[in-house]
Amino acid sequence: MSTFALTGAAVFDGETVREGVAVVVSDGLVEAVCRRDGLPRDVERRHLDGGLIAPGFVDIQVNGGGGVLLNDMPTVEGVRRICEAHRRFGSTALLPTVITDRPEVTYAAIDAVGEAMRLGVPGCVGIHVEGPFIAKARKGAHDPALIRPMTEAELKRLLATTVRPLLLTVAPESVSDDQIRRLAAAGIIVSLGHSDADFATAASAFHAGARCGTHLFNAMSPLGHREPGLVGAILDDPEVWCGIIADGHHVHPTSIATALRAKRGSGKVLAITDAMSTVGVEEDVFELNGRRVTRRAGRLTLDDGTLAGSDLTMIDAVRYLRDVVGLPMAEVLCMASLYPAQFLDDASRGRLVPGARADLVWIDAGGRLGRVWLGGGLR
């Protein structure tokens, strides 16, 4: 692959926005971010018309896209189509997510992601298994008939998996602290979600090795004045990360802003989409575990009105956090790229520094996604 320099736009390098610089890409990696007037004369220049170059987005919770749900197509092709759909909206790395289902579906999805990673399917960097070991009291759109406690046999089957990163959402009501310890010791990232646990139970699970909260505020015990709940446990622990769905439907913008101010531990809140199959396609109706989900004005619901994932893309989340919540663009971009890369312990993404993957997005002056590069190649 030839060496080239991207010029004409400001650059967010993962920490700060820099003016008057260029991003030099060589063999799929970032070679340098340097002053434009210091570029060698023989380097090919690819000029952009203002705007901002930033690291590609990293999304840890993607149920589907491009007309595909991972639960319905737990295959390499299903993974590929989901990644392709979201790459159009700036997500250059993601965790395909399988929600509560029958064991054969869950493990087919895990195997498919493992094979996709082996084959180098662009953008697939691990898997998120959300359920079935959650609480029926906070099931959200998960099928209650498929929710169950974690048995010793299912624990051992998870421990035998080799796909990493493997993010596993559980509820402390369905998974014991000892099981969490064993999962964490095997390199599985345990997240608490779809849970009605009280503060003490949640804090104990975090002490046992859980280190994330799944879609903060949604499908979890709320922050109360006498009982802080799971929300309070997540916000109080400086070592705990959490995702948040910034789509205007799942969480009020004031709640997002308040949570960001209250969260102990800097850089621990991640922008996620929790996206479903509707992203990138025109079809407004699909099935989830045999139940109808309908998209109306960007909102996905079951027939009873329950929210069922989102129609969100990462570039839309970026704009919402900047324009509606009022966050500085640099912090928003960290939430969309640097912080999730750090959460996954992936030093190759989230920053534009020498040796990093040349996974890039160009956001024009109006906040629209202009171009996406994956490994230095324009997508």
C-alpha cells in the first residue's frame, strides 16, 4: 500500500484537536501526525475540505445492521454484513452482540465471531453476549421464556470458549459472585445489566470482577435517594466502565450530562448504539425472538411499547452528544473511540499515533460523516 498524507482538515489525535497538521498513512498504519509544512515533497497529498479527521469509532454493543440480526444469522456472513452496515457510519471496530436466546444460537454466534476474526473480517474485534443470565424483572425486550440462571454446566461451557474479547452481560440475581470471579479469571469481561440488584449486591459483583455496566439507566435498578441501585453502583466505582445510548429515546440528555459529571473515574463512559437490523436499510419491521419490532421516527419498539434496541449509528450518537447534550467535541470523540478501545485493551485503535491502525473518519464542518478509512483503505 502506498504512503499518503491527509491534509486540509483539523486532526483529533485521541487527546486533542490539532490544527495545521497532516496524517501520514503507510501500509495501513499511521506513520505520523506532523506539521503540513514539514511533509516530504514526494508524499502524495489527499486534500480534505476542512472538518476534522479522527480515529474510527469503536462500538461495543451492536445487535445488528444492514437488515441482519446476529441472533437470526449467527454466521460469518451475518457478522460481515453487520460490520459493513456500520462502517458506513464510522464504526471501524465493533462487537457483534447476541442477546438472550437458546444455547445453540448463543454458541453459534460465538463460533461465528471467532471464525470471522480468524478470517480477518474487517471491523469484527470480539463478541458481546447479552443474556440469557439476566433478571426477568428488568428484561427489557429480552424474551422472558429464555432467561435463566447460570448453571455450572453453562459456566464451564463459557469458560471453554476461546474468543476474546468476550463481553458478557449478566445480572447478579442470575450469576453468583463466585461465577463472576471465575469468568473474569478466564479473561471474559463481565458487565452488569438487565438487573434489579440493590446497591450492595451490585457493588459486591463489581468487587468480584465485573467491570462494566450495560447501557446505563436502561433495564437496571435506578438511583434512588435511599437505595442507589445498580445505577449508583456504576457511577460510584471509579474502576467500572459503562455504555450509554445517546439517541434521544433511551436516556434524557440531562440524565446523560448528570451521569458524566457524577461518574467517578475519568474516561469510563462509552458511546454505544445497541443497534438493531434496521440500521442502513429501509425496512421498518422485523422480528426479535418471534415478536414484532417496529421503527417509528427512529424509535424501535415491541407491540407493547417496550424499547427494543435502537436505530442509532455512531455518527448520530456523536452529533447528539455534541449538539444536544452539549459536550465538547474532543470528549465526544473519546467516548466514541479512545475510551472503548481502552476498555477492550486495544492499543491499536482510538488514537492517531505512530503504529496505530489507520482506521479513520472524516467529519465535515457540518458534523456529517464524509469518509471512512479502514486500515488506510477508503471505504
